[in-house]
Amino acid sequence: MHHPYLTEEHEMFRQSLRGFLDKYAVPYFDQWESERRIPHTFWRQMGDQGFLCPMVDEEYGGAGADFGYSVVVNEELERVGSGLVGIGLHNDIVVPYLVSYGTEQQKQRWLPGCVSGETITAIAMTEPGTGSDLANVRTTAIRDGDSYVLNGQKTFITNGIQAGLVLVVCKTDPKASPPHRGMSLIVVADGTPGFSRGRQLQKIGQHSQDTAELFFEDCRVPKSNLLGEEGQGFRYLAEKLQQERLLVAIAAQVAMEEALRVTMQYVTERKAFGQPISKFQNTRFKMAEMMTEAALGRTFLDQLIVRHMQHEEIVTEVSMAKWWTTDVAKRVIGECLQLHGGYGYMEEYPIARRYRDIAVMSIYAGTNEIMKTIIAKNLGL
């Protein structure tokens, strides 16, 4: 399929990345799923080949590439498996905060390690009692001389076990009114006294992606680790959530396309009552319907990617894409599993993993109920 935002250079990059993943990821992915972790050695291999943080400027080790390269990376990682989502989060969700709001000193200090794969990043938003309600986070960072003292707890943190840098959403002014005006972003490095990791959480799917609880107990961080301006954290989050939600929609779209690819192969090879099950009207109609829905989703996403690359504010449309694509992908992948019959329930068939992995995409980066709330609000309702 032709994508209007991709050039010949993007496609050459895709072929290079796909060849790398076929050699260094695909043969080991089942093992990583079993071990519940992507090894740090693979991150460094990605960095060595220039596949991490392509949007970072050359002076910090990156390629200064456009968002089209990020789309390619995220698509190819998703084709291998949704458990590689933490690499996309590092590349295109966390590191852009450092690029956009970091001082020159902070960029020189942190970005080269992010590009090389030596440093894995995470963003700590969610708390046990605060999911989508970001304005009411309870983690505090109180100024004390040349430091901030952090206290609080975070949960469901992607890359939480292996992260060397954690971007913490916190309250530097707990008494601010309205509450969001007291929010700030502070970077906490691994090994900082008072920062500890809790359990690696056991999830239904995306097993190879480490997800953890994080704790901050009188965690003293230098004031130089404040990212951007104090009290501007909520604004920074709002500015970056458009890209984050677009990336989730892209991942769901690819997961749906991959599920349809393996299902098409299965129904044409599997025989029942003396003929391939692709010859039965139910199978033919189901596949026709699902392929149509996938094609419609891809068309919508492609034009949103173009507009995002043109720096348009498309929060409403991206919210539409995030809820619709993840919702449709869940239903389509469920239908694909049904067409596999009993084999679809077996772990040795890739559709089983797709079925488990897709469930969370309608939840993270803002639940689909929040997406509908945003859409309705922006429609003036």
C-alpha cells in the first residue's frame, strides 16, 4: 500500500530494519515473552544500527529524521510483536519530552545514552488511585534548597524495571488551584536514593514488555533535573499526548493487519468437509468485512500522520483514531481467532498472542472512554 508520507529513503530504512529484526528479534521473541523482558543487549543493538530515537538531532547522536521514520520503526516492531512497545515508548513518547523541553545541558547529558541504547527511559504518570485523571496525581516534589524531595507511588509503568531515566509526573505545588497548575516533570535517574522499584507486574498480554510499580520515598533529586518550567507539566503532557495516541492507533492498525495476514493464510490452507474453509460463505464474508475495515482504518491513519508531520493540532481526529482503531482491532482479532477454531486458542499459533496483546491498547494512553469525552467536548457538546 502506498503511504503519502513515505519516500524511497523511508522504504530503504524499512528494509534495513526488517532485516535486522528478522535476525536479532524474531528468532528470540518467544524466549523474551517467556522471560518477561526484552534484554538490554537488544536495545544496544538497536542503538548501534541507528534504530533508536531517529528524530534526535545529529549533535546528540541521532539522525534528525522526520516522523515518518518513527512510523516505520513502530510498524516494524509491532509486526514482530506488541511486547516491543517499550522501545516505541522510549523513542517517540519519552525522549521527545527531553528534546522539546530540556535545556542544552540536559540534552547533552541524557540524549546520547538514549540514542545508543545505554539508557532506557520510562514516563511515570499513572498512580494506584489516579488513572486517566492526571490532574489529581498525588506524587509530590517539594523544593528544598537545591533539590526536590519526591514522595509517592506509580504503577503500570512501561519499561519500569529496566529504565535508567524516569520522567516523573508530580506536584511541585500540591495546593495549586486548579490542581493541574501545580504539576511538573522531574527526571529521576536509576540509583537515586529513595527511588525503588516494586513488583514486575504480570499482565494478560505483552509479556515481554516489563511493566512495574515505582516508589519514591524522600527521594532527593537535584533541581537541575526539573524538565522545562515548574508548574507547566500538565501543558507539556497535553502537547505530547497527540503523538502518543497516534502511535497507539498505528500499533493497533498493524496488529489488525498482521492478524488478518496470518488468518488469510490459515483459512486458505485449513480444510474441512473436503475443501479449504476459505470456500465457505461465512469465512469469505467475514474476511471481506474485516479487510474492508482494516483498509478504512489505514486510510484514516495515513492522512492523520501527514497532518501530524505538518504540525497541525488534530487532537479530536487522533482521539477518534485511537478509540476506533483499537476497538475495531479487538473485534477483528477476536473474529480471526474464531476462524482458527480450536487452533486459535493454542499458544503455538500467533493469533493467540495477538488476541491477548490487543486488549490493553484501548486502555493505555487514555482509555477509549476518555477519547470519546475529548471528542464530544471538542465538538462543543
